Amino acid sequence: MKLLLVNDELLTAQTMKDNILWSNYGITEVYVAESAMEAKKILNEADIDVALLDIEMPGENGIELLRWICTEEKNVESIFLTCHADFDYAKEALKLGCRDYILMPALDEEIGEAIQRAVHRHREDHHEAMLKEYGQQWLHAQEESGEIQGNKSPEEIVQKCKDFIMKNIGNEELSVSLIGEHCFLTAGHLNKVFRKVERISIMRFIINQRMGVAKHLLTNTTLPAAEVAVRVGYPSYPHFSTTFRKYFGLSPSQYKEGT
């Protein structure tokens, strides 16, 4: 694993590079940059796995550098090392996927352990991505050969799909890909089978069912419209209200008042 230390105080970064026994924490090579510009150059040229970023730097700071890392889709585990216990910085870092935030002064062992955790996460993510890619390739090959469906008819596959949808109607993460994993089919193939049987796409079916359940809850329970939205998989009430109005011509609150 390759580590990049980014700190505008070059002596501090060089001291960390020389004093910490990085091999104990899964690091085989260490790079040093004293600015975001220099860090970007290294990130573009070397296959960096973990970055230890200083927040306060002249010009582009560590938060902006992490935002660039995310925009460029660099597969880098990032950790912030800073003297400032600023909650806004920490909140922004978390939003950008930073999972460790070290306040200085910190012991070498504390820094090393944070790096070790990042190395472990990086390996786990890489392993998971490889398994997912392999699994998708296998599924595609099985679909092409017609073996994946086994003895199940298209109608049986669609019923399994529909059962899963209804059991997870309140899950905001419900998607064709998630249903495909449950049915052991790729999203594209499952959608073709579903559309052939039901004459609509899976996502349209999901929306139809969510609106039907929402209508039932608004009519037969005392739940407020905002709670109904959450229960049918819409954490954003404005999104739920807009969709509901398209289906029934009234907002959820207006519909509930009229029943």
C-alpha cells in the first residue's frame, strides 16, 4: 500500500515519514507533498492508496483537495490530520467520505493505527469490488446460456420480484439492481423479463405500488402525510407530494382531509 503525506510544513511531513515505522501498519511506500498542487501531481502519477491530509494549507486546503479526489474518482482512503477541532471541517470531511480525523498533537502510534484502519478498509473495498465484478460477469454468462433461470418460468421470476418489492416497499434504497441481486439476475435482464410479463418497467411498478400503499394509509390510518411518505420509501416529502399529486390530482394532505 502506498501512502501520501500532505502537509505545508515539509519538515513535519518528512519527520513523520522518517520516524514512523510504516511497514508495521501495512504501508510499503511513502510520498510527501507540501501543497495541494503537488499532491495532485503525485496522485495522478502514482497509484496512491491512502492519503494523510493537513487541513490548513495556503492556497487550496485539505478539504478542497479531498473534494478534488472525489471528483476525479481516485480510489484513495483519506484521513485528516489537523490542529483545529473545527466541527464544520469535520462535518464536511465526513460528507466527502473521510472516515478518520486526527487532532494534533498525536502520538505516532495513534497516527499509525489510523493508517492501519484505512489500509484495512481499502483492502476490504477492493475485495468487495472484485467479488461484485466477478459475480456480475458470472450472472451475465449464465443469462446468455439460459441457465440462470433454471426451471423457473418468467411468471415465477416476476412473482418473486414483486414479492420482494412489496416486502421492501418502505426501503428508500429499493432499486432494480437490489431486486436483481435478490433474484440472481442482472438488472437489465430482470427488467426485460418483468416488462415482458407485466408490460411496465420495474420502477414504474414500484411507484404504482408505493402510491397505492400511500393512498391506503392516508385513507385508513391517522398517520400524518409526512410519516406516510417515509413508510412508502420517500424520505423527501416534497418528492412524495409531487408524485402523489400526479397520480391523484391532490396533495397527500388534501387527499387525507377529504377522506
